[in-house]
Amino acid sequence: MIQRGRFITLEGSEGVGKSTNVAFVEAWLKEQGLEVVRTREPGGTPRAEAIRALLLDPSFEEPLNSDAELLLMFAARAQHLAQKIVPALERGAWVVCDRFTDATFAYQGGGRGIDSTRIATLEHFVQQGLSPDLTLLLDMSPAAAKVRLEGRLRDQQTERDRFEQEQATFFQAVRQAYLARAASDTKRFALIDAEQPLESVQAALADVLAERMALWR
Ligand code: Z5A
């Protein structure tokens, strides 16, 4: 019988280094001889990426209603799960995902103020019990992360998306919501200090991965 793969997510507020480190985690797992599928949310498949583009587009004058935003996040997730994540896990591949449902609790819950029981209802409906085996939460002060992000926006000459235009208080609420979730499930979450130099962040990630792999063997 094929053993189901493991599902690992990276989380954290904007600019903390998720994209950089999702590539590191993928490479580290491949070195262990595993098949790895790297993906991201919102997005990960062509249709889910189309929903992502709608969610991030800052050009509409009409504001996006918070419930509509929440439902679009879960619509993209349902597509992503059905087309990519579940088939990969079922054939034994490991899935490494840049953000997942903890981001919904942090952004739509903490940031927008939607009651977490409503989010949990959608989580149950869409995921039917599937949740990550390990969540690596990259944590740092939003002010320091903003400096990093501004460097990247300058280097790549890209515009701020709809979320990147939010105020500091929004990102503080997002960070607090993430930290509260991590504190309530210390078995699934590993908290990583993302303010350290990249080599130290990646050494910490490698330690957590090695420890979990030993447990899962
Ligand atoms: N969202 C939501 O609201 N609800 C949901 O359910 C989901 C998402 C799933 C898009 O996500 C938006 O969707 C997101 C939340 C919302 N918006 N926000 N904000 P995203 O993940 O695509 O966007 P993001 O959070 O803005 O990610 P990002 O801009 O790609 O940042 P990052 O991936 O965390 O950081 P990075 O690009 O890897 O690093 C930023 C820069 O710092 C870069 O130049 C790196 O080279 C540098 N860096 C990284 N690590 C270090 C260290 N350790 N030292 C120094 N410099 C570093």
C-alpha cells in the first residue's frame, strides 16, 4: 500500500521570507530522496491562480466585501485541494505549500475581523478533516518585514498588491492571530524567528524538519 505523503505549510505575515524558504524546504526534502510538490495559496493551479489574481488586484474602485474575500480564498482552496494537493498526497508525494488555511484565520479572521467560527465552518466544509502535518510559522515584527518587502518591490519594480496596501495595524493583528494559533496547537506548529540572518533561519528550519522526519519514520 502506498503511504500518504506529508503536508507541510509555511506561514507568516508579508515579507517574512516564505517564498525564499519554501524553496529551501523543497530542496531539503528532495535531498532526503522524497518526491516533493511545491505550491502556494491562494493559487497553485491555473483556475485557482485566476482567483488569486482577482483577490490581489488593487485596481478596482469598488471595495471587496470581506465575506466575498473569505469565500474566494476557500473557492481557490477547494480547487487547489481537488486538482493538486490531494492527488499528490495520495500518490505518496510530500506537499510544501506557501500559505494555507492558517492564513485565512490570520488575515480574514485577525485582519478583517471575521468570526473564527465562521471560518472554521468553511474549513470543515472544504477540507473535510484534511489539515497540514507541520506548519512552519516564520515570525518577525511587521515593521522589519516591511523594510525587506520594500527592498524586494524596488528590486523587482513591482506594484503593491491589495493586501500590501493595508496599514500597520492590520499586519499587527495578523501577526497576533498567527501567534495565537501557534500557541493553541504546539504539536503542529513550529515557531521560527524570521528576523535572524537567512542562514540561521534555514538552520532552524532544517532542525525542525529533521526532528519531525525522525518522529514520522
Ligand atoms: N491571503 C489571505 O488573506 N488569506 C489566505 O487564506 C491566503 C492568503 C492563503 C498573497 O500572499 C496574499 O494573500 C497575502 C495574504 C493573502 N498578502 N499579504 N500580505 P503571498 O504569500 O503571495 O504574499 P506575501 O505574504 O506578501 O508574500 P511575499 O511578499 O512573497 O513575502 P515572503 O514570501 O514572506 O517573503 P520573501 O519574498 O521570501 O522575502 C522578502 C525579501 O526578504 C526578499 O527580498 C528576500 O530575499 C529577503 N529575505 C528573506 N529572508 C531574509 C532574511 N532572513 N534576512 C534578510 N533578508 C531576507
